[in-house]
Amino acid sequence: MLEARKQQEKKWRLETRERAEKERQLAMENQPQRTVTERRLDNDHNDDDGNTSSRSLSDEQDIWIQEEEPQQQNNQEERLHEEIENEIMENDNDDEQEKEDDAEEATRLLLNQLEYQDRETQDLMDPIFNAIHARFTFEPHIDTHQAIHHIVDHLLSIKPFDQWDTILALDLSDPRYHITKISDLDTLLPALTTLNVSNNAISDMPRLPPSLQTLKAKSNRITNITAFEHLHNLHYLDICNNAISSFEGITSLYHLRTLHAEYNKVASCRPFKRMKGLIHLNLRNNSITQLNFRKIKMDSLETLDLAYNRVECLEAIEGLTNLKVLNLDHNDIKWIQVNEPMEKLKVLRMSYNRLKTFDPTFFPDLRTLYLDDNQIQRIIGLSCTPRISSFSLRDQGGQQVNFNLQYLRGSRKMYLSGNSIVKELHRMEDFFTLEYLELCSIQLDQLPKDFARHVPNLGVLYLSHNYLQDVRPLRKLRHLQKLVLMDNKLDSEGDVIDAVRPLKRLRYLDLRQNPLSVKLYPPIKSIEQCKLLKNGISCFLANEYDETWTSRDAHFSQHMESQWHERRKVHRALFIKCQPLLQVLDNISITDEERTTADIIASELKHKQTLLQ
């Protein structure tokens, strides 16, 4: 608007100057002009009164005037134009100066406005910053100012400051915060129901909002639960990987349903005995040595995980009347005392203990039973657990295990590796529901001839680390998809091909470390070597999941002699051709290029065979 007004004023000044110039020119045109003749007559009249010399002078003057008059007129016009141009330039300069002045004024006003807004923002941010600063403490090496701004930005991304009292969930688990203490959060976020402060360095959190229902505080430095005792609405608490040694006072959390407290320093389960509403309790990787559940009131408990503790004996566990899942792996349990049936228990894991006998009589509805790596010599009472679906008894120290395998006819999965159970294997009959069978390292040198008839629906079969020379009893396993025969005595490709050719669903076949393939691949790890790995994978399956195998095989293949390289191609081609749907052979995926090569090799072999005939 200011610019338009200036343009209008400039236009008016120019129009005024043009109008004045036109009036001046018109006045000059209307003024009577005296001719030279008239001026001479005047001079003659004057001469009558004067002398001759004066007449002559008058004539000269008249001639000079006549010559100078147009020149003077031109000079006047030039001066007038020059004055107009100077005036226009002065006006233009004035306009430019006015523009600069206006720009400076606008800039000044804008800066003042921004400064005012900054003051307003600063006035607003100061209480926010101070509110966080008063409640959060950080590790010494952390820039406190920056850390506070991170938290402020996160909160403002959820809701404006004046609505923080309505925030329901807050996640501060980002490791960059490095929080060591949180206090008085109840006055800042009074409606909070879910809080995640995992992955910090927190040692204390006094006065949390009583409205909290879910609290995740794993991987911190918490040593006790005193700060949580007033959280009566808490349903879910995760404080694993801290330094808690005692749970005294936890009974005040009477609405707690799930507690994750693994990787702490808990030595006793006594504080939990009156947790009537607790459903899931995880105390793995602590320091618990005794479990006595007499006079217990944990009627709602369904899952209890006590793996990786130091438990030596288990007493009165029947007090957990609603228990469905019990994990006691990796303890020092020598015996388990149960006096009444636990009718709801469905999963029992007691692997890596020191059991010598086991009786599941009081677990009538058991579906999963894992007893790996104990010292079991005898199992009785299997007839009382007809619903077992998954049974694992791997590696009982190499000694003979006395149990009746026929009571497990209803199983879908059985893991029996590492035991001397050849006699039991020959007694297997009518395992019609069995889909997965693991029989590695059981000193097996011969398969029962009617083996396939008794396990007709088998889909996965592990027979590694045995002494088998003939696998033709497997020919009728029509549903078999995976067959692992590593480290046996198989020396005839023809016999093995005859055995696997009818297996139309076979997708995975592993024949490594047999006489027929021993020079074609690098050696696999022994059972003893696999036991030393301690990577969470059974030593009987470790070679299948060996991450170094691919690189070792590539190096081996590059440096093997040409004759053995060709022999390896032929070996793979023969099995690829006999099983077109095979996807993995000897732990190496089959490529399209390899299938094409197999066709060529098979044609060449057939041609050679024809010539020999």
C-alpha cells in the first residue's frame, strides 16, 4: 500500500511539470513578434533626431539581436529541460531513499516482532525446561542441557505442555538419554498408565504416578522395589537385568499379573508366596537355591520360569494348583517331590540338571517334557502321561536308559540323541502321529526292516553320527522332507540313490562325512567339538547351523584337486537328477545353474554307459 502511494505521487509531479511546460510554450507563441523592417523604421525615426553614427550602431544591434534571438530561445529550452531532468533525478533519488528507509523500518518492525515472539517462547520454555530439569538426573558425561531438550521435544511431540497432564504413555528407552534418576513424575504426568525407561542407568524412581499399569525398566541399576510399592494399579512390571536382591514389599502390588525379573540377584521366592493375582513370573538367571511352595497362595500363577538358577531340590510344587508351564532348565536339581496331581501342568522343562530317575505320574495332562543332559537311568510312570506330544531325552551321559518307549506312541516329536536306545528302537510300533524323530549318536548300525511301516508320517529324520551302511528301509517314508545322514558308513551312491528316489517330497538331504563324500567337502565338527560351542544349539544339530561352513567349503573347493572337483560335480548331479525337487544337498543350496550342469553331466554319463554296453 505504501509503494502504491509513492507511485501515485510521482505520477502527479510529472503531470504537473508537463502541464507547466505546455503553458509556458503557449504563452511564448502568443507574444507579438516585431519584424526586422519594423525595427528598422523605428531606427530611421530615431535617426531624424540623432546623427548618422548612431543609426549605424542601431542597425548593427538590430542585426545582432536578429542573429542571437533563436540561440537564446534554444538555450532557455535546454536549461528548462535540464532543470526538469535534475528535478526528476532528485525525485528518483528521494524515492530510492524512501524505499531504503521503508525497508529498514520494515526490518526493524519484523525483528521487534521476532524478538517478542522469542521472548514469549522463552517464557513458555523456561517452565518446561525447569520442570524436566527438576525431575531428571543424568550420567556425569552427558550434556544435561541437551538431554533435557531431547526429553522436552519428545514430550511436546506427544502433546502440548498444557496437556501433559493427559498423557497416557511415555517411552524413554532411547539409550541416548542416560537417565540415572527420575523423581516426582506423578505431578508432571499424573494420568500416565504406561512408562518405558529401559536401557538407562536408573537407580531410583521415587513418586511415580499411581495410575501406572505397565512399567518397563529393564537394563538399569535398580537394587530394590521400594519406589514401586505404591503402584497398586500396576499390571505389568519388567525389571530384568538390574541388581535387585530382594522383592520385599511386592505384595502391595495386588493387581500385578506379569513380572519379568530375570538377570537379577534374587536369592529367595518367599516374597512372592502371597501374590494371589500373579499369572506370569520369570525369575531366570538369578541366585535361587531352594524352592519350597508349602503354605503358598499363588492360586493364579500359570507360568513360572526358574531356569539358570542354583535350585537343588523342589518341594511341594503341587501348591501351584493352576500352574501350566514350569521351566527349571539349567539348575542343580537331583530330585523332585510331588505328592498330589498337578492336573493343569502342560509343559515341564528340566534339562541340564542332575536327575537320575524321573516319574511323571502326577502330571497327567503333560504335553511337553524336556529332560536333556541329565543322568537319568530310569523313567517310570510314562503310562500316566498319554498326551505327551513332544518328548526330549537327549544325552544322558552315554549310559543305558531304562524306559518303555511304547508309552510315547501319541508323540509328534521325539528327541532321543546321545543315548544307547537301540533295543527300544527295535520295539517301536505304531507311532502313526510321529512327525519329527532325532536319533543321532545312538550307536545305531542297522535300521529295522519295517521301520517305515511304524512311522509312516515322519517328515524329519536325523540319523547322524551312527554306523549305518544301508538306509533302504527308509524307502517307504512317503512324507519325508528332510533326511540328515552325516557321519555314517555309507559308501555306495547307488544304494543311497535307490533309497531316496521314492521319497518324492524330499527337499533336504545331507550326506557329508560318509565314505562316499568324505573327500568332497571339508570335515564337519565332532560331537565333542560341538559340545564346547555352547551356542544354545544342540551339539547333534550344530553342524547344520555352523556359520563357518560356507566359507570353509569355499576355501576347500578352490584348493581341491581337479579330479576330486569333477567327482564332486558328479556326486551332486546324481542326487539332483534322482530328486528334481531337492533344494539343499549336503548343506549347500542347489542353484538353477547347478541343475543345468546336472542335466549335462547325466547325459554324458548315460552316453558313456551306452558305449560300454
